[in-house]
Amino acid sequence: MVEETVLAHGDFNSTASNSAIFQGALKAVDFIVELTDRILFIEIKDPPDPASLPPDVKSDYVEGLLSGREDADFYRKYRNSFLYEWAAERTKKPIYYLILVAFERLTNADLLARTDALKRKLPVADAVPETAGWQGSFVAGCAVFNLDTWNQAFPTYSARRISA
């Protein structure tokens, strides 16, 4: 069974850029997709074709991603998008943050490490202590994917690299 999807705002960055709030330093996720039972915040990182990068640049990008240097940017984009949607009263369903990094060299272990780091930073619903007194969830779940793992998890919404 295929779920009906509604692209809430199309390319959120272009929609948000029309807002005075997002014309400054705030960054948003790339897409917000509303499904019948949940909302997906999707960030897509598509570094240049690895074959076209010099070896030192390739290793710098991978090292930066794997070391967690991108985590703060991922967190800010989620937080800013959540606040924008919350203020517009569009956060009634659980929200999942999905990051697709179109870089084949990322292993399952790399993806799991980045997912775990992101879960700690956000924090996901099951990481918030009951004593915090939160009435709602900031994020129901999150995960980092490469093209292969994305296509395994979401065969209905497959992704692939296309030539420019």
C-alpha cells in the first residue's frame, strides 16, 4: 500500500527564503513531506561526484562528516524548521528527520554512528526524561542514510544520482 504524500512546502528553502525570518542566518531543511500519520523533514547532502574530487578534498569531506563537524548544521536546520512549522501550527503529527548523504563510501557503521550522534544532539522523544515536563515531542526519530540504505528503507521514494 502506498501512502498518499503531500509536499507541504515544496522546496522549503525557497519558500522560507520569502519569509523575513529565513532571509537572515537561519537555515531550513530541504524538504518537508506530510504523510497521513507523520511528517518527514528531509535534508539532502549531495557532495560533488567523488570521482571528480582531488584525493585530499575527498578525505576532508568524509573526515568532516564522520568527525561530526556537520552535526551542528544538521541540528540547526532541524531546529529552525521545527520552530517555523510549530509557529505555523503544523507540528501536530510526529516528525522524523531524515538525512540522505549521496556518498557511497559511507558504511552502515558510519551511518549508525552519525545517526546516534544526531539522536543525542536533537534529542529524540525516547531520550527526553519524563521529568523534563515536555508536553510534546521535539523529534520522534532521525536517521542518516546513503543512497543504498535510503532505497532499502524507502523503496516507494527511491533516490538516485542523475547526470547534470
